[in-house]
Amino acid sequence: MSGARAPSEPPWDYGGLFAVERDRLTELLAGLQIADWELPSPCPGWTVLGLCCHLVGDDLGLLARNRDGYHGTPAPAGSEAEFAAWLDELQAEWVRAARRLSPRLVTDLLRWAGPQVSAMFAGEDVRARTASVSWAGPDLVPAWLGQARELSEYWIHRQQILQALGRPSDLRADLAGPVLDALRWAYPYRLAGTAARPGETVSISVTGPLAQTWHLVAAETGWQFGDQPGPRLVGSLAMNAEQAWRLLTNNMPATGQADLTVSGDDAITAILLRTRAIIGAPKWA
């Protein structure tokens, strides 16, 4: 079986939401004290400042690749594991080089680059299948899902900064809802490796403050998201919004999975618990 094919029509204005996310990030950083920047982040080896340096690198890399068509660090043509290892080292190398930057410089660079990334997203044909999102499958997907992947990256890292500061996650629905709606596209791709009969259903429910239910129904062409479940439930997973984003992005410790409600076929439930909407296995996992 194959994974669901993401529709061409975007469910959200992910490009526009990037500007909202950047405003919240810069507002958060503007309120930090000197000592806050040196707090350890959930990413081992990176302080809050190091994590923000990583975000600057994300900005500049996005503009170079997507806007300017410049690939100064071409990815290796290998397996997903080889790509993940290459990407991890590239990101670590950037943060090491950026350690000379001050918090003020990093904040200024994020303010400077943010509107340019927003303008770049606004100029893209969001329906064109030009984006590569490896955790959603090997085929090209609509550009909106590529934008959603980028928005999710920044949103997740902001939650990690909040965690480093001892503050709760920001689960306001205007951003957290679209982020979870993007991350769910990892499920059909991972479920594609199972043998299933048409009509069999996997249901994933997320409770407050972002209550939603995702029904994945097996068809001849693969697992498809449906408004209603099929005739036979073969697996289910129930979690709250905090657990959902953490599980899907490897920000949940292994012991946290004991608090999830999962049932059904063992092969199916194992896939639900190990599905991730990120590349590789970050060191903070």
C-alpha cells in the first residue's frame, strides 16, 4: 500500500502563519534576561542562544535554497538515515560557527530575515507539487505542505525555548492547530508498510485544547484520511494536544508513552507509537 496523497488545495495559509509565528518568537526573545540565553535547551549541547542560532541558519538556508535557488550544501543521495546524519552534522557545524554571535545580533537577524521568508512563501505556488517532505513520503508534495513543515520546525523550537525557560507550551489554536494538521501527514506514509483490507480504519483522537479526530481508512491505493471511520477499527490512539506534538516530534520521553491510550492490532499500534513527523532521530529524543 502507499500513503495518502496530500491534496493540492491548502487547508491553511501556512505562509501567512509564518509571520504570526515569527512575531511570537521575537516577542518571546525580547523579554529574555542575559542568564536566560545560557539556559540549556531540550536539544543536548545547545543553550537557548544556540537553539536561536540554529533558527537563524534555518532562515538563511531557506532563503538561499527556495528563493535564490542556491544549494551550497547539496544533500547526499543516500538512505534516509544517511541524510539525517548529514543534516545533523551540518546543523551542529552551523551552531558551532555561530557561537560568536550575541543575543542581540541573533534577535536582529531573526527580525531581519522573517519578513523575507514570509515574502518568499507568498510568492510560491502553494498548489504545485514541488516540495519534498521526507517524513510524508518519497514523492513530491504540494508546496503548502513544505511550508507547513517549515512552520512546524519553528513552532516546535519555540516550544523547546519555552520549556528551557520553565514555561508551558504555547497551544493557542491559531498556530498549534495548523501545526498538528500538518504533522498528521506522517501517519499514512508509515502505515503504508502494513497489509490492510479496504475499509479497515485507524482512528487517532486529540483532546483539548485542540480537539480533533483523524480517521485513516485503508483503500486499494493506500491509507486515506476520511471524515468517517470505515467498518472495521484495527487501531486507535488517544492523546492530548501536548502529548500529540511531543510524540510526533520526538520531544516525548519513552516513559511518556505509558500515559497514551492505544489499542488494536499490535503491528498497527507499534507504527502509531513510532511515527514521527521529523527527519531522523534527534539527540534530544
